[in-house]
Amino acid sequence: MPFALLKHALRRPPAAEAYWPQPGELGQSYDVVIIGAGGHGLAAAYYLAREHGIKRVAVLDKGYLGGGNTGRNTTIIRANYLTPEGVAFYKESVELFRTLSAELDLNLMYSERGHLTLAHTDAAVRTARWRAEVNQHLGVDSSLVDPDEIARICPQLNLSRAVRYPILGALYHPPGAIARHDAVAWGYARAAARLGVELHPQTEVTGLVIERGRVSAVETSRGRIQAGKVLQAVAGSSSLVAGMAGLKLPIRTVPLQACVSQPLKPFLDTIIVSGSLHVYVSQSARGELVMGGSTDPYPLYATRSSLEFKEGLMGPMLELFPFLAEVKVLRQWAGMADMTPDFSPVMGLTPIENYFIDAGWGTWGFKATPVSGKRMAECVATGRQPALLEPFALERFERVELVGEKGAASVGH
Amino acid sequence: MSAQPNRLAAGGQVERGRPLAFTFNGRRYQGLAGDSLASALLANDVHLVGRSFKYHRPRGILSAGAEEPTGLVQLGEGGRTEPNLRTTQIELYDGLVATSQNCWPGVQLDLGALNNLASPLLPAGFYYKTFMWPPAFWQPVYERLIRRAAGLGRAPVLPDPDRYEHRHAHCDVLVVGGGPAGLMAGLAAARSGARVILADEQPALGGALLAEPAAHPGQAWRQEVLAELAGFEDTRLLPRTTAFAYYDHNYLCLVERVTDHLGPAAPPQLPRQRLWKVRARQVVLATGAIERPLAFAQNDRPGIMLAGAVRRYLHGYGVRPGRRAVVFTNNDSAYATALDLAEAGAEVTVVDLRPQAEGALPAAAAQAGIACRAGHGIVATEGGQRVKAVICARLSADGTRIEGARERIPADLVCVSGGWNPTIHLHSQSRGRPVYDPERGCFLPGLPVQAERSAGACAGEFGLAACLAAGAAAGAAAAEAAGFRASPPDWPAELASPAEAPARLLWQLPAAKPEARAKQFVDLQNDVTAADIRLALREGYASIEHVKRYTTTGMGTDQGKTSNVVALGIVAELTGQPIGELGVTTFRPPYTPVPFGAIVGRNCGPLFEPVRRTPMDAWHEAAGAVFEAVGQWRRPWYYPRPGESMATAVAREVTATRAAIGLLDASTLGKIDLQGPDTAEFLNRIYSNGWSKLEVGRCRYGLMLGEDGMVFDDGVTARLGEQHFLMSTTSGGAARVLAWLEEWLQTEWPELKVYCTSVTEQWATLSLSGPRTRELVALLAPEFDLDPQHFPHMSVREGTIDGVPARLFRISFTGELGYEIQVPARYGLALWARCMALGEPFGLTPFGTEAMHVLRAEKGYIIVGQETDGTTTPGDLGLDRLVGRKKPDFLGKRSLARADMGRADRKQLVGLLPRASEDLLEEGAQLVADPNQTPPMAMIGHVTSSYRSPSLGRSFALAMVQGGRARLGETLFVPMPDRMVAVTVTEPVFVDPEGERLHG
């Protein structure tokens, strides 16, 4: 058995073929130009080529593939949101993630670890119950659990009543998962490139040529290209790029910091979130504790780190896991979070006929990579807002039909 | 206990007379006071310390400092244990216990090493391509195995009893690094009168001088300088202190290891570690340089060390790590190691990549009779758990091929030097951009972004005299920049080091074996080889960030201090790009890992967050109240009498309030004092309703909206004077509202003269409700005229009660006749007690937050954050009358003006009555119109508040329902796990809809 297993495990000898070709010359024109080669942009390119047969696609990025928030997030995947619209959307994402390794032929280390959102107050218990109810009505595995049950799921948690904010209950979401974030971008990039999509890293978009309500060309640091349609997928720079298209987005951009501990032998199997204490943590396949907390308190375009963040994070960490005082922070970094008023993304059509937007990804972008890619590809290909994305349209702010997800944002930012 | 075979008879800064016992992997050894665990292990000829991350290959001690990638151990045993500690930085203490990590059953026989046999199958990124088939096996089988193999050390299990402290400090000049340049900089600054902090991560100051022999003239100079520095009142020397982060505005964080070196003998009054938060006018970085290894074949065996580190062991600790040494170098500096080893009685051969070795040191080595193979490289090594021999060969002129015969040289120690990397981490953290200097073959600090300058080896000056000169100049310049008159100090002329010939940079070295088996390690901890980097590039990972992420090079606990530049060099050679154009990956804090405990300091456990108590807290406590946390406040939840359940107690409190009088401690509600000529105008803009016409002495309930028109906070604000208002906010929202007010005042409306002051803590608030309240208040506050004609609902009067200044409000959150009394906080408890005494004949009953919730819900009053969720408009709550549509502007007006804001199908506040009067709905439960659906069900609303009402004698709820106000009288359904509850939609006001009680 072990040998057969090993044979299976290693069935495909590691090939040294390139994941994607070396970037070539920038073409004169493309059917679709995607700005941003993060997970979302690459996924959209892949689904455009695979599901809609649109292969004259160029994905541009000012940096390297997956170098923005795709490579800076804390890799949590879940569907236990608060609004029916949000739950339905993220549910499809979780379903796509589950088979994505096979589809992309790359092991994304997708790992269902179970997800506990701790409630330390009556109000938090109420929100947890609200989410559980909505989740269950939509067929998402999610329930309110009491401290005894929490102790069974994650015995490492400090469930003492004699702490500042005792844990009163939790929302338990067994399908909650983590994955290797870089691999998601690489997998989509490779699969898209194999279908003929062109990847152009180190190609910064500097302007958009708009005539009579249509985008006709994209100005880049490597020259101008004609574009049939343009999709922007630049989390962290959404307002800046949309500004080139003359669009004003209801977004404020704030830094979101994260850090990892040194690698430890795995002891924490569950993903733990505490909105009241402003902390979330999971243990990666390398053994590092991956930790995040609140966004920085004021808008800023800078990925610098701060001590305040670490202090604000480690205090709650030790409240939940008092035995970790001697464990060490290894690395701290930051990404940019495009926060919308309702804590939900903005996807789909814009007032510019052939310009599409995938933005407002705040702190919830990575977990939506497959579904946003798939549905945005549909949107770009058909020119119509897919039903699943209807609630997330930019014009919802005109209609004031907000999708209030603040209560289910990983941390009540 | 064994002798220490590698301890020299003399030399080193260790205390020969103080032997210390320690245990490593269950075996007892002896070291000396002053040893590091690494030097003590090497003294005992223990080179095998751990196993690598992926292949579990034997790993030894590479360095003598913070850069150590492989000599890592688990310190301590049982539940109290610390993982991944660098043996090179653990100071030995008596009774120290350490074990190897990442090996089972032990470091000598480690079954994980089977991975090594499979290593041709496990190159960079292998797991992305494998463990996929059959998919059903991924999580239950493969992932479990991978996860089991993850990590290095074990997390502790028991809480850490140690204490960590924080300390803030300001200084004129912070010098990081206590080597020759740092000492010189510190001296220059200190002599100028500047306040100086000089920090160094080592137990002793001296830096590179610690690796020089006792006879070196630098030692005497070092002692003199330290003595002089110790004499300055405003100079603080911090040994054992690592500057780990350089943040904005010259804010640096240092962690001082106060008692780590004492082990269990540490005095209990001292913290274990101290986090220094230093704000420095000027910073001098004198952080030195880290030696670079060479990526030759099988360069990972225990016994293969950095050449400079070997000198440190010789002269710092009196330890000679081996007897037969091969020194493998591309530069002159390693010849000093060769000379010193020979002097210490070792047999030494030098292998130099350069065709000729011409500098002063090579000449001295030749004179000393040390054999040198110039133009040669090591192309393989032999040995299992310790290096046994090296195979060296002459290389072709371009260094890419082996030419000529291979020679086997037996060796138990290999000293490697690939040149030196300036330690530019803090410069990079300060947002400086390092630049590559092709001449010196290393990255140097770029232009300073903050008030910072680099001096000495960290700026590429590797000679002693040059370091001293640079340190002297930098220290004087920093002091001058901080406002002092300074001049560079002199130093003795004999402090110089021999001139060195240029190094030869060969990033990739030829190997005796084919690539797959050559194992030229770049990252020794994560098992990344040159072949892995080549593979990553072949697979298209052209960006250096991709190479790092794909191969995991530089991502271990050492963060690539010895491997990053080697990896860059290999990528540069393979892609033909100049190394300087590849860019370095950003150095991020911390420089070396920092314990969670040090970051948290004292702010944990009982001191995690302060508990805010109202002035009446002691009374509640004595009355047996059960408390609930509301933000940081603790508030009485209910006051159970003996034998009462929560439900009975709450019902009693509600009934007493409706029938007689109830008393609530409302001191936690946020209170913001607003003064200034433009305050009314400011409130007009901040609140949705109008404020300019509010008369002095009157109060108004206000809704605060975000710019999106959604309800953000609410509360009653009173006009105490023409230019003086007192705003109340929700208990949890006080800080947020104050910040909101200040943001608008400071950033958008600076022309408004308004001053906001939080006075929440300054006033105690007693909230009285119930039909007999006026009678009680008349007794309590006889100075006030309570005649409803003169003092109607929503009014405020100022006066005194028992000679104490008091504010009396006629307001209500229960729907009953209500008065709120505010007195200065220190009188709150006394007034409360007097109120209770006077109220006894009336049946005065204290009530907690739960009864308050029931009372307000019966009346249909909302709680922001419970009925609202950030997407709720005033109209949704039926509070359209609170929107001053005629006002020129207010926050949220533009959003509210949209036609869609008034759409009839928005979620609106309604009441619900369960069909069965005893059925209590769950808050958060969802409402559906059609009970016969299966998931996904169409939800049209949710329950926001749900209680048993003593007043109604039944359960009731508030809910937000789509088009709710048009559904009054309709039946909706709440699916519960075990049943379907039918509810009737009603008006949200259940008690006294006409408001007769309120205005009575």
C-alpha cells in the first residue's frame, strides 16, 4: 500500500517545462486587455479562454505575476458570510476551489481545516446565529457552537471564563480552508498561457484612451495597445486605475498588515477568527502561524509595517493561546485593502460600455479568486451582468442596495 | 561528563574557572561561562546539531551569530520550551537543556532522512506537481503526511510564566552595532554631549574585534572606549539588544534579552526581555557584515563553517572546531582563519578560487607554510554526520568546468568564505533602496530616506582603519545633525588591517557529480540548491520574488541572511542580467524573530485591556448584580434576588419600572462636551435632523449618518447654553463618534469653531424611569422645578443636588416618564445610594441592561448595531421625521436624496408576534414568506431583537423585513431546526404608542 500510494502520489514525474513562456513583445491589439495579473485577473483570463473561446487576451501587470495582494493575503477560504447574496457568491467560490487543483493540474494545497469565528459578546453571538441561519438556508455548512463544542474542535483555545473577554460561543464552518496563495496565481497563469493568453508582467498601465463612452486603447509603459474590451482587476489600486477611466469608486484604500511566526510542528488544525479581539490565525502547511488583524486606521497607499499592528495582534493571540509567548514573529508585511462602504466587492459593468471592473476586494479577495474570475469572464464575454454578480454591481451604490457584510468580514474592521 | 577535546589551552573571553554543565539530546556536557551553546558544543566536538527542513540532512553550526541557518535547537523541556533558537546566540548557563529539532527518533538516526533518498524526486516546487492523484487521497492521506512533516521546533504547551516589559526612550543619536565603527560613532556623539544609545546584539561590545586575538591592539582600544563611554551620564550601552525594526519617523524597536543568559538563576524581579521603543533624532547603523557561503557541492555537512565564524570560536571562546581544516575562499579575509588555525595547531590547506592569491594575508600564509591550491574549487565533500574530506580540483579559467585531477583532502573542518554582505536590513526597513556595487561585489545602503547613515562594514568598508574612520565621521555628523558640535575622535595608528586583493565572484561552482546529485546548497535550512534555482528559472519563474516563493529560498527562520545574495547571484548568472538590476527582495521586520511575549509586554492576562467601571460599580457588585461586557465597560446585566433566574429577575425589573420606578446606571453612555460659536451649525451638519432652532435648556434625539446615508450612531444631545451642547452617544460608540467629529472638524470644516471634549468619565448618570419618578426626583432634587409646564419632556436644567453641581434631564429610553441625573463622577455612588434610600417607599428597583433592552424594545426604540447593520437608513427605521430635508446640507443628505433610498421594498423595521405567545424567536433568525421551500430558501428579513414581554404577557420581536411596513398583519415564517414558527407582522411599538406615559 505505501508503495502504491507513493507511486500514485508521484505519478507525474516533475517536469521542467516552463509554466509560462518568457514574456514576448507586446501586441498591437487584443480582444480583451486585463489590467492586473493577480489571481483575479489571471483567473478571468483563463475562463475567458476556456469557457468563452476568447484567446486574444493580454494580462498586464506593473510588477510580477501574483505579486500584489494575491501574494500577501492570509489564504483563508470560506463561504460563511452574512448576506444571502454574499453566501451564494462565496459558496460557488468554495465549490470551484475544491476541484481547482485537478482542473489546473497543480496542487494548490487546498486544505479544509474548519473555521471558527469566536464570539465574546452577546452581540457577537447574535451575529453568529444570524450568519448560521442564513448559511443553513442556503445550504452552507455552518452552525452556532457552544464552548464545550469549541473545546472539542480546537482544544488549544483558552476557554477559561476568567479572562477579559471569555469565549461565549462560535460560528463553526467545517468547509473553511486554506490554500497556497501563490500557487493559485501560478496555476491560473499557466493554464491561461497554455490556452494562448499572453502574460505581460512589468508592464504598467499609464492611461486609458476613452472615446464616446468606450475604451479604445490602453497606454502602457511599453507602448499603446488597442483593446476590444478592458477589465481592471487591481486590488489595492482600484481607485487609481478606475480614475484613468474617469470612474470614481466608493472605495477607501487602507493598508492591511499580516505576519507569520517561525515554523512550528503543526498543533493548530482549525482556522480561528475573533472579531471582538481583532485577530485571525491559521497554521500553514509549512508550520508557520499566519496571523492578521484589523486594517490600519487611516487611508494610505504604503505597504510599510508598524509595531502598533504587532502589538494589537499579539495581545489577543496570547489571550487565545497563552502558551505562545515564547514563539516568535518571523516576518511582517502589508497589502492594500480597497474598502467599500458595505464590505462587499464591486464587480461587473461600468458606465463605460466595454470597460469592466473587479474591485473593492477589501480583505476578502483571495477567497473569491475562482468565482470572480469565472463570473467576470462571463460578464466580459457576454457584456451582461451575470445573475450571481447582480448584487455586486457598481450601480448598487446608485440604487442604494448595499450588501452589508461588515458583520461577516473576518475582523470587524 | 566528558572533557572538551576542542577547547584550546588558552585564549578566548570565557571564564576558565567557571565550568557549566549542560545537556544536549540527553547527554551531559561541560562548557565554560562565557560560552555560547554553539561554542560549548563545538568545544565538545559536537557538530551535528539538527536536521534540515525537507530532506532531513544532517546539519551543523555554520556561523557564530544571528545569521545562523542550521544550528537551531529546542531549548528547555516539557511544556516550557522554546523552539528554533540559534545555538550561536544562546549564552550557556548551568543546567541548560537543549534538543535537536525536526528529527525522529533522534538527530543521529532520523527516519525523515529517507526523504533525502527520494530527493531527486523532490526538487523545488515538487509538491505543487505531486500528491494529486487520486484526488480523494489528497486531504486524508497526502496532506496529513505533508503536515506532519511541516515545521521545525515544537510550540510550548504551558503558559510562559516570564514577564516582558516595554520601555520608551528618546535619544539624539542611536547607534546600532557595537563593533569598531559603532563604538567610534558612539564615542563621537557622546563626546559632543548628545544623548546616545548604543545597542548591540552580542553579550559583549566589540563586534568584529571579538574575533581577533587577545594580542590585537584593538582589544586595548576597545576597553578604553568602553570605559570612556561608561562615564557619560547620557550614554546608555545596551548589550544583548537587537534592533529588529526600523519604522517611520526614526522609530526603532529593540529587544533586550535581560535574563535569558541566566537561565533558571534569573532574579525574579527582572523581566526576561525588554522591548525598547526608541525615537531617535539621528541613527547610525554600524551593523557590520555577514559572511557569504559558497554554493559548492555537498556544502551542507556538519563541520563546514564560515571562515570568519571559526576565528570567532578560536579567539572569542578558545575553541578550535577541528584539527584538519580546509579553508575554501574567493577572497583574502579567510587567510586570517587559515593562519590562526595553523597557529592553534591545526593542519590547514587553503583552496582559493582565484588563480593567484596576492594579498598580504595570502603572502603571510605562504610564509607560514600553509599549502594553497590557487585556481581550485571544492567540487565534492565526503562524510555522513560530519565532513570527512573534500575533493578539490583545478577549475577552468572561466570557472565553469573542472580541469585536471581531483584531489582528496581529508578534513574534519571546512572554513568557507564567499566574501561579505553588508548588513543592510535596517537601512532597507527604513525604506532605503540598496544598490549593488560590482566593484566590491555586494549590496550597499542606498540614499538615506530617514535621518540615518550607515558606517563601517555595513556600508562596504571592510578594513579596520576604514571602519574606524567611517564610524568617527558618522557619529560626529549625526551629533551635528542633532544640534551638537562634534568632531571625529582620533584612534591609534596601529589599528589597521592589511590591504586585501579583490575577491573572485563565482556564484555557481562546478560539481564532481551531475546536477541532481551535486547538492550545492544555497539555503541550508530549507534545502534549496543551485539546481532548484535553475529549475525555477527553466520553469519560467524569472522574477527574483518568484524564485524565492517557488523554491522557498530565504524563507526560513534566518530569512536568508546567508543565502539571499547567493541566490541572486545565481539568478543573475543564469539570466545574464546584472545582479543589481534583479533587485533585492524587501527586507521586512523583524531582523531576527521576536517573541510574541516581548511584543505584548505587560498588556496580557489581567492587564490585557482595562476594565472600565462606573462610579456606582461597587454598589452593583454588593447588590449581587450579574455583569455583562459592553465594549470595555462592565455594566449590570440584571440584579437577581436569591433563587431568581435571569428571566424572572428581568421580568421583575421590567414590571417594577412600568409600575413604579426603575433605576439604571447610564454612566457608560458616551458624553461629548461641545463648545464654540459654530456648535449648532456643526450639529446641523453632523446629525440628520435640525439643531439650529433648539432652545437652550432643551434636548433632542439625533441620528448620525455616514456619508452613505446609513445610520451610524444615535443619542440625545442637550443645549446647555447658546454655544454649549452636551452630546450623548452609544456606550460602545463614544470613541468612534469623537474621532468622527474630529475628522470632520479637522479635515473638512476647519472654518468651524467647535471644541469637542470627551466627558464620559467625568459624570455619573442615574437614569430613573416609571410613573412615580417625578415624586422621587422632587425629594431628591428639591431645587429643581419639575412642573411639566416648565420642565417638559426633552428638557435639561442645571442646578445643584445636596450642594453638588448637577444636570437634570427629562428624557426616557423606556417609554416611561423619565429623568436622568448627572453629577460629577465622584458623587455618583453617594447619589445612587441616597436615591435608593429615598426611593424605597416607591418600590424603586434597580434594573440592568437586559431589562433596559426589553423596555426599549417594547416601546420600539432601536439600538444602533442591533436593529441597524450599516445598511439601514432613517427611513428603514421609520424615522423619516428625523431627516431635515430642508437643511442645506448634512452628512448623508446627498445619499438620502437618491430615489432608490426610499424604495418600498427596502428592509424596514417592524414588530413580530409569534403565533404561539410563549414561542421566543432567536435573534438572527431568518424570515421567509413561503414555509414550504427547501434550501436555498428566499429570505426576506431577520429578527433583530427578541424578548419575553412582562408588559404584554407574551413574547415579541423586532425585525427588519423587506417592504415590512406594507406587510402589517401578514403572516411570515421563521424556520427553526425542529419546526416552523409562524409570526404576525405588527407595528414595532408595543407599549404606549400614543406616548402618554412619556409626556405625563
